[in-house]
Amino acid sequence: MRIASQPLVQLPLALLCLAGLTASRVVNREDPPLLPPAPDEPVAAQATITRPNGTANAPVVATPPIPITVKLFASSPGVKTCRSGSQLVNMVLPPNASSDPTFTTAGGQCYNLPGTAQCGIFMANKADGCEAKLFRGERCAHFVNLAVFLNEARPVGGFFTSMSIKCGVKSVEPPPLNLGGLGAQTHKPAGGKGARGARTVDSAMGTVGEG
């Protein structure tokens, strides 16, 4: 009996062709990278500049305005505030006192106090330009002291029974001293110190001769 060998011979050839096609496909295929590409290193020109302590600049917070207040006491002033004693006046002026005609007149607004005050704290913003003249007598008579309203508590002493408050006063800052002309005002005698000494001796001898 003859066994057909042709199909058996064709089978290895088919397997070899299939393996060749598979190998060519594997070689030609481009596999994706396993890891993403590393980021580029920063350039020196793009470096971020930070403060020495590593903190960023803090935002500037605007200071809210403070009310215009007057606090008067019958006690004497202390180092930072008025000493404990009876409070005579606790006044709050309107916020627009710097433009209110009541407080912008030439003489200001006069107030008689309920008693003799020895210490006062006058507070306001610098832009308000408020000041208080203190008087020993009633109806703003016999001036004794001037209190400027500040944005901090600072006691003002004295004996006063009335006061005149004025706002909207423009602060005038003195100009800086000009010392450039001092050298031009210095005059030296002709001939220096010797000539001046000679004139002094001659005048003394003339005085002796006249005697």
C-alpha cells in the first residue's frame, strides 16, 4: 500500500512561510516606549528668582481710617496715656470734619468743658488735619496749650476749661537746610592771619602812644 507523501512535504513548507511572514511583521513593528520621555532641563535664563528667606512679597494692606475722637480727664497725664481718673469728655467728631464749615472756620469750634481737665487724648488721621487749642478760661479765653490730633494715643497735659477744635489744617513741612552757601559767607582777611595780627599790634601801639 502506497502512502501519499506530498501533503506531508507541503506542510513544513507552509509552516516556514508562515513563520517568515510573522518574523517580518515583528521586525517592522515599532513598539511604543515603556516610559514617557524625561522633561527638558530648565534653562538658566528661565530660573525663578525668590527672596532669601524663600517667601513671596506680602500684599500691602491699606490701613483703615480711625475716627476723630477727643477724650479728656480730670487726672494728670502719664507716660503713654492719661492716669486713671474721672472722664470729663468723650467726643466723636464727624468723619468729614476736615471739610465741615463748623470746624474749618478761622477760630474753630469752641467748647466749654464740664470741669477743669488736666489730660487729653486727641486722635485722628493725618489727612484730617485737626488741632485743638486749650484755654484756661471759659469761652476759649487765655490760651495755655496746643494739641495736635495724631493717629496714636499720646496724652497732652495742662489745666484747661475750654477748647477750640479746628480741622482741615494743612501741615507745612519745612524745606531742607541749604548748607551750600556757608562757604561763600566766610571772608578771610587779606594777607591771612599774619596781616590781621599785625593790624592788631599796630592798633595797640597807637593806643599806647596816644596815652
